Amino acid sequence: MPLPPHPHKQRTGLNRLWHATSYSIAGLRAGWEEKAFRQEAIFAAVMLPLAVWLGRGWVEVSLLASTVVLVLITELLNSAVEAAIDRIGPELHDLSKRAKDMGSAAVLLSLLLCGAVWAGALYQRFFHG
């Protein structure tokens, strides 16, 4: 006999949107409890206004801002993977380590992308005219 659907799946329209938004805000609050996410969010609070100043046109501003937001997104996803793995159990396991390492690698790649885009924009602005 199948289980009844989760109550959230039965919501529609604005009621569903309202609840989904509250879950997303709860996710941001949970992310804020992670030291790495807090550091990156504070960094983003500085970098996003700088993107408006540094970018020459909406495409550059969007690219600069997007790479900063991508770091935050990736960090949240990495934290979600870590939480799910930790929920399974505290014992060491090769697959758990592999999942956590891949999440960490994703964060690293997003940071490298962000740094490269910003370095290119700074070079263009100050050294290339």
C-alpha cells in the first residue's frame, strides 16, 4: 500500500509558493550556521556592490555578480551533501568521503572561476584601458 503524499505536494498556487519560500529562507538560515557560507556571504556583500562599480555595462556586471552568487549556491549545495552524509552516520566510509570531497571540489571550482573572472575584469579596468 503506497504512502500518502507529503502535505506540501498537495498545496497549489500561492499557498505552495508561500511554503516553498519559507523553506528556502530556512535553508539560508541553516547555511548561515556554516562558517564557510558566512564568510562567503560577507565577502559577497562587499563584492556585489563592487561588481556594479567595476563592470562596464550590464553584461560585465551580471558576469561578476553571477560568479559571486555561484560560490554561495555551490557552498549551500556542498553543505547539503555534507548534512545528508552526516545524517546517514558518523562512521568513515569511502563513498561518504568521496561525496564530501566532490562537494568540496565543486566549491573550489566555483571560487577559482569567480577569482579568474574578477581578475580579468580588474586587469581590463586598470591595466588595459
